[in-house]
Amino acid sequence: MTPGPDYAAPELKWGDVNCDGAITPIDALLLLQAAAGLPPAGCANLVDLDCDGALTASDARTLLTHLIDIAPLPAACPSSGTG
Ligand SMILES: [Ca+2]
Ligand SMILES: [Ca+2]
């Protein structure tokens, strides 16, 4: 059986903490949880938005300002693998 389009993995997006292909408030929540010390979600390598090597409240703030249209997301870090 050949997998159809429905089985395709969502495209990885910078800032998409839970790898579902969309940037939503859920991603900001998961990022805050990771900053608080809980295990990071699956695509946590995509959300070190200030490229300092750690997931912190600063990254969550950057994601939230993007979600409410105050500022665009910064460019992906060179080490993120998203190009
Ligand atoms: Ca997401
Ligand atoms: Ca960071």
C-alpha cells in the first residue's frame, strides 16, 4: 500500500514546537513548559528563537509576539537544520 498525501509529515517550521505544521498558542505554551524545566516537545530544536542554545522564557516571548502580530519570527538559527 502506498501512503497518500494524508500520511505525509507536516513540513517542519521554525517555531513549531509540537511539529504539527502550524504556529499556534499551543507552541508558546509548550515552549514555556520547556523553559520551566519540563521535557521539551518533539521539535524543540526549532524553537531556540534567540539562538542562545537554551529554551527560555525569552524564546516564548518572541513566539508570543509573533502570534499576536507584533513582530515577525526571527530567522532560523544556523544550527537548527531548517536552512
Ligand atoms: Ca505547532
Ligand atoms: Ca533561546
